[in-house]
Amino acid sequence: MRTKVTQVCEEQEASDDKPPPLTGGQEDVSNETGDPAGSSCAFPVSEELWQDWRWQMRNRIRTARQLSNLSPPTANLAGVSTAAGRFPLAITPYYASLIRRFDSGDPVFAMSVPQLQELVNYPALHDDPLEEDEDMPVPGLVHRYTDRALLISTTTCASYCRHCTRKRMAGHRESVISAARLRQVVAYLTEHPEVHDVIVSGGDPFTMATEQLEQVLSALRSVSSVEVVRIGTRVPVVLPMRVTDELVAMLRKYHPLYVNTHFNHPAELTAESAAACRRLVDAGVPMGNQSVLLRGVNDRAEVLEELFRGLVRNRVRPYYLYQCDLVRGVEHFRTPLSKGLSIMEYLRGRLSGIAIPTFVVDAPHGGGKIPLLPNYIISVSPTHTVLRNFEGMMVAYPEPCMQEGAVPPAQAEMPTVSDLANGRATKIQPAATGRHQRRSMRASHDLQETPAELTQ
Ligand SMILES: *Cc1c(COP(=O)(O)O)cnc(C)c1O
Ligand code: SF4
């Protein structure tokens, strides 16, 4: 297998071998004419080194200059170095190889390349909108919900997401939790046996050396009331080669262990990332995915539908779809809440339930996660609740022990919602849904073939 970046070089040498057309209609980077040979070849590296996660970490793109060495000369990188001075820049060579176009219309570019818009201050935005720092009984341990706590085990990530909710800390100083701090965490958890679930987060825990991460996991496991450990990591997306056999062998010792990862766009579902997920799931680690709804990246229902289908194919269960937090530096990614709700409306009925995540807003002021759904409750009376399904059909759901005086169901000619709520009708049915077409096709089929004939 060859690397994507070296592929770009080879395609350039082969010259007239055009890569497949791109979604946005702009020229592919490798098609740029006048791009001096080698400018896209920042990583003409052996397959062995490319697959070495430590090589990937050492060779992360950390400066605007390194990025411009990778980009076609026409790429607009104005402001990259200014923005990176405020919020750190790092992109693994692997993740950079997924950039198809060097502009913010490209999802991988938009999620990883610093933009001047990050420096604009809006009054609603805060460095720590979830007030995590207020809920830390021990520095680095966020205890918000009674039975769960979240541990920031490192401030290092393989790549720094421009939309990160912990922009205030991720990457400003790359460090790992100290042994002394870990002892304080263990002491706190021992005094708080109501905490049954600890989320090891960061930063990205999978950027830690295997032994370092093992120290954290074994410390948590030394507290008998901690039943479940979850790891939050974007490594399967940005540094899949880090999910080594050695890492997985260590993780298996600490079951029940869950991993939640962070895919946002189908372009991130590569053979490499799929293999990383496979190694984890095959080791008995149930995987979930937490996406963030990002303007211009994945705020189209069809894009998320493709992503969620792809995740389920890879045995990764879509868990949350987050409304973008009110973090300073991410205003350009925010969508209105109505966008997420209309996406949820689109997905229900179209995708299997296991592929549909819960849409959540992490409430400002540390209020925690609040799930949001489109309105499926149309009307409520003491005897009936009127519900709406994904097709727009409205049904009256009769409550148990119908109250005295309730009108018995009798089909009204042209029922209203009020008829449904008061038991005068049971449904309002939109004509010609796909479901009804299938029913009527079956009805005509059944006229020719009775069930008895089918079983013979
Ligand atoms: C998200 C989060 C959790 C975990 O919440 P779940 O809904 O159980 O996934 C725990 N603690 C903090 C501080 C969180 O932000
Ligand atoms: S990997 Fe997670 S913690 Fe790190 S920058 Fe991305 S969103 Fe933030």
C-alpha cells in the first residue's frame, strides 16, 4: 500500500493521469499546474515509517510554513500563522493526506487548518463554556453528573481540531497527567463510590505512550466502585496507525472498556481508520462515535446519513451528534439549532435506529447534555396523545383506562387533530407514502397468491 501523499507525487510524475473529480468543482491539488515538482512531496517516506505512529507524531505539521510546503502555490493560507499563534496547529501527515483541496470547502482542511475567523470575539462565546473548570474537585477531573466523571489525562492531541470544545487547553502545552495528580484522582474516586463510570479524555489519551495510558487505566481500576472506563479519542480518525496490537493487548486487560471516537465526515472513513476500529472492536471494545455538527463541514443531512451508515458498517455506533459548543474561536462553525433538528427529522425513518445518534446540546453554565428531538407530540388530552410519525401521519395513542365520558373511536370524515385528541378518529394519514405504496402492492400480490400457497 502506498501513502496518499506519495501518491500525489507519483500522479504528478505520471502527469496526465487525472485523479477522480471532486465534489466542489474546484481543481484538485495534484492537478495544479506550475506546482514545482516535490512541493506536494513533503513526505516521500517508506511505507514502514508512514505506518509508524511515532513517526507520524514527530512529523506533524506544526507551522504555516510546513503547511505551505504541502500546499499548491495557489492555496490561500493567509492568517494561518496568526490564528495558529492563538490556538495551536498540528496535523498528522496521515490526516493531511486526506485534504483534497486546500480551501475551507474541504472538510478535512476546514477541521484542521487555522482560520482568521477563530480570532473574532463574539459576546456569547467563552473559553470554557461548559464551566468544566468550576466542576473540578481535583484539577483535571470533571465531576458533573453524580455517577460519572471525566478525566483529562493529557493535553496533547495528534491533530488539533479547529472546532475543539477544549480549545482553552488542548495543545497549548503538551503534557500528560502526573503520578501525583493521578494519586489525587484515585483518592477522590475512592471517597466517591457513587462514581461508576470514568471517561478518560483530554486532549487525546491514545497519544500517550502505552505504558503511560496503562498507568491511568490501572489506577482507575484500583478503585473498585469504578465499573466502566470509557476512552474518548480521535486517534482512529487522525492517527489510525496508533491503534497497534501492542496498544490493543494492553486495553483488553481493563475491560469493561468502551471507546468513543470522533468522526465528523465520510471523507474520514478510510481503509486505515476502518482497520483501527476493527482492531479495537475485535478486542471486545464497544465503539461509539461523537460527531459535532459543523457549518460547511457536515451540516447536510445526506453527508451525515452517509457517515452514520459507514460507521455502523464498521461496527461503530453513532452515539451523540453535538450542537457546536459556545467556545471562543468556533463561531464560524456554529449552526442554528433548527439545522440539527431538521437533520434528525430527515434521519428518522430513513436510517436504522442503531445508526441514529442522539442530538445533544451541552448546556452553557455546566448544565450538561440536553437531548433535542423534533416535536413528535402534536396534542395531548387526558384520553389520547396525538403523535406524529416520520411520514407526517398523525395517530391517536389511547391512554390506558380510558376516562369516563371519553367518546368511543368513530372515524370522522375529515378528522382534525382535535378529533384525534378526543377519540373521534384514530389517524390522519398523508396519501401515497412509500409505506402505503408497498402495502397496496402487497395487497394486489396477495390476491394472486394466498399465504397457504406461499407455504407450500
Ligand atoms: C459528556 C460528559 C460525560 C458523559 O456523559 P454521557 O451522557 O454519559 O456520555 C460525563 N462528564 C462530563 C463532564 C461530560 O461532559
Ligand atoms: S482530538 Fe478532541 S481534544 Fe483534541 S483537538 Fe480534537 S476535539 Fe479537541
